[in-house]
Amino acid sequence: MNGADTAFVLISAALVMLMTPGLAFFYGGMVRVKSALNMLMMSFISLGIVTVLWVLYGYSLAFGDDLGGGLLGNFDHLGLKGINPTTLTGGKEGIPVFAFALFQLTFAVITPALMSGALADRVKFSAWSLFITLWVTVVYFPVAHWVWQPDGWLARLKVIDFAGGTAVHINAGIGALAAVLVVGKRIGFAKDPMRPHSLPLVMLGAGLLWFGWFGFNAGSALAANGTAANMALNTQVATGAAMLGWLAFERIRHGAFTTLGAASGAVAGLVAITPSGAAVNAFGAILIGLAAGAVCAWAVGLKFKLGFDDSLDVVGVHMVGGIIGTLLVGLLATGGVGGLTQLGRQAAGAFSVLAYSFTVSWLLAKLVDKTVGFRADADDELSGVDQAFHAETAYDLSAVGGSSAARSAQHPVPHPDHSKPDQSKVDA
């Protein structure tokens, strides 16, 4: 066992675990007051559900020996059977399987949580919990096997996905779109203002995501080595470039540099560099970041033109950002790897995950909707899903401002939504 590498992977796993609460803050600040706690819980519940499923069968399905065809792992490690603290990974890493399993568990946790932002304000919490239980079982675990298990069919195809452009971000982004099409739009979508209730929380969440993403990306090297260092550097470089790209687009399009744009741009850069950062140099990371920032900023506005209600821009940031990073590495990879052949492999990986995840996610969302009902009642949606499903509110202002302040917390004064097209510069 290599003690230094083991420690590095364990620390990286802790950093990735922190990303899920960070995501909860990021999303929680973007919604209205009346659904802030529900948004936090939609991310947080994944820590419980996916952790248990991972031990029961998730690790075995994702990283067990291939059943055939590169599609799914076997059932040899149900309940982590056959693994003990001294069992080492089969590669040259020299780390315990438990360390690797923990690290990959944190990836499995955050992936369904990413989808929650697309469904903000309007779904039953119990139905959401059932949906992610089904989704990680039949979508995430198999796709993780395709990409990261050496016998997986995308791994054999030599698709470059170092830390999750396909398995995490494209997978979650297109799955979110499928669920949105089943659930439908929020009441008042594109008519009522739906401004973020706390931009400081959004910035805090973005900062925690940025911090944790060093574990997400560099930790995927599974060793404290030059590959991890390159990935860490490129993570920082692409994220900074993407933030600038988003803000530049926003300034030209809307006339202002917004804090929400800065936070969203940073996340778009983190997404795009995830599959590619270990295979490109710093200049390539800048190009990937700038492209992701500008293109994702443009893509988030498509929901108004196309008429789907992706509440917190999961599709525009994670699906689009994941596609950008997955494809561009085909052209920008160093060491003689990049080129049209590799671009073709990358496209095969991206679009196969898009097709599979969308189809199965739509079917699962339909199943949940037809059995237990996915959508919250209209009255609960209008009054706030926090009270309906959690019997709590995010802020109790009655003690400091009287009943009028409490009413304002539940029904805040409307503000223009700067993400909608054709807003004035002041609104932006």
C-alpha cells in the first residue's frame, strides 16, 4: 500500500463530499424564499440514499468485473462482499479498494443532486427521493461502468473522460431535461419574476464547489503525482477563464456583470474541464474555459425560446458544459492524442450517454409520475413546498420585524429575472 497516495485519495473524497452541501447552497440561494429549504434537502438527501445503495449494490454494478459487452458490472461485491481493509486496487495505484470505493461514492452522490436544480419549486420530496433511487440504479451505475471500469465499452473505445464529463455532467444534464419535460413548467414560468432570494448563498455555494472540485478532478488521478498536479492547475485556469467568458457575454448581452453570472460561469468552467483537464495543457484549459463560459451563458436562455422550465439552468450549464469539455479534448489533447479520430471517439461517448440517459430518465420520471405523482399540488407550489413537505421555513423574521416581515419572507417583493431575454440593463 502507498500511504501517501492513499491519504491523497481519502482527502480528495472528503473534498468531493463537501461539494454536495456546496451545491445545496448554490441552488438554495437561487430559488425563492418559499422553497429554499426544499432545494437544500433535494441535494442533501442524496448523501443518504446513494450512500446506502452504493454499499448494497452500486459499487458492484459500477466497478465489478464486466458481465459482458462492457455494459454493467457483476454482482460479486454486493454489500462490499470480498473486500476488506487490506484489499488493494488491481492497478498500479497501491491504494485500498475501500479508499477508491469511498472516492467514487462521492461522485455517485453528487450526480443525481445536480439534477435537482432543474425541478426546483414544484416536485414532491418523496417522489424526488424515489426518482433518484431508481435513476442511480439504472442510469448512473451502468454509465459509470461504461466510462471508468477498464472493461466498460467506452473505456475500451478510448474515450477520454478523466473525471466525469459524460458519466456525471452530460448524464445529469440530459436526465434533468427528461424529467423537466415530464413534470412540466412552474406556475408562472416566463411570466412571474423568479429571482434568486440570496445571491450571497449562491456565491458561497459556488466557492465551496470550486474548492471541492480540486478533489473531484485532481483526485481522479488516484495518486499524488504529476497528472494530479496538471489536473489541479487546469481546473483553476479553466474555471477562471470560464467566469470571464460568461461575464463578457453577459455584459454584451445584458449590459452588466452580475454575481449570478460570475458564479454560474465558474461552475460552467469546472464542468467543462472535468473530462479534459488531465489531457490538455494550460493554454488548452483557457480555451476550454472561455468556450464553456460564453456558450453556456448563451445556452441558459434557450429555455425561454424552447419552452422548457429548467429552473436553475442545469441543462445549460451541466449538459452543455459537459459536451463542450468532452468534445474539445478530442482536438486539444496533447501528446499526439488529439485529432479527428479522437474527436470521433469523444462524440461517440457524449452522444451515447445523451441518448441512453434521456430515454431511461424520461421513462423513470413517467413511472414515478404515474405511480406516486411527481408534481406537487398547485396549492403547495404556490404557498411554498418548504411548509408543505418539511413543515419549516428558511427564515423566521417575525421576532425582528413583526408579522409584516414574516409575510415578506414568505412572499418577497418581485424583482425582474435577469436570466430572461430582453431585460433592460438595469434589470440585468
